[in-house]
Amino acid sequence: MRVLAYEAAELPAELGGQVAALEAAAWRGASPGHDPALAPRALLLVGDDGTVAASLALLYKEIEVAGRTYRAAGLSAVVTRAELRGRGLGGRLVAAARAALAADPAVDLALFSCDQPLTAFYEAAGFTRLPGTVLVGGTPAEPLATDEPGFDKEVLAAFFTDTPDRDRAAFTGVRVPLHPGNTDRLW
């Protein structure tokens, strides 16, 4: 299996169709695709036969925290083909995403939320939990926060700046105004 990366607009139709089917099976009723304003990139784990085993989207946005503007990337729509789950393929793809973001000089940090039971999965791929941190998505007029009733979310990050400890402290225990819009409400 190999990891392939594409700008969303350049994703070959055959692979895009498989990704859409995986996402539709995982999140019934969700709208496919991502907001082009977030410069989406598809990261895929593809078998030698061309089958997409796992996929995720990387989304990009500048955010301001503690008086500084950060170039943030988020993980979204992380999914593994149902019959291949439990083999470490999703973890392999998430670790590859973290490595790609760490190597990108245009990215200061990766920041996203996940359902609380998945926290250990993302920590195993090199992300760290930000205790007390809340992502505020949606729009300023219609916010959606990770601490809303009924959500069981955890916020995770990886810092790629020259001062990762200082930046991690700035993001810990605060409300982060992510506001990615109405398409990718929380990335």
C-alpha cells in the first residue's frame, strides 16, 4: 500500500468516487466534499489494485490565538474501509498526514477534534490532547463548539513552530475561534 496526496480538485475520478463511497458509508446523510476556501487536500492509502483502503482530508486556514496568527491545518473525514479496519491502516495514514504537515513550512500546527473514544488512536499517531481546549467552528454568526451539549469531543494538536511548548500553552484551555464556515463546520 502507498500513500497518495492530491489537491481536492485534482483527485482522479476513480479514487474520488471511492472516497465519496467510504465517507457516505461512515457518515450517512453528510454532504460530500470540502469548502474550497480551506484548500482541501486528499490523503489516501491505496492498495496495489487501486482500492482506497483509507482516506482523510487536510484543510488549511489561518487562525488567531493569543495575539498571533497561526497557519493551521486540520484533519477531517478520516475513514478506513469497513472490511479493513483493525489492521492499523487508518493509523498509518494519520501518521503520514502528521509527517506531511510537519514537513510543510507553510504549516505551524495541526489542530482538530475527534470523538473522545478515538483520542488514543490519534495520540498513537503523534498528536497530543489539549486539555480544556474548545474549537469554535461554524461561523461567528452561527458558531458550533466542541463543548456543546451532546458532543463528546477531544481537541488534539501537533505544533511545528520553533517554540512548540510556548505555542501549545497558548492553545491549552482556551476557546479557539476556528470558524471554517458552514461546509466543514468543525474541519
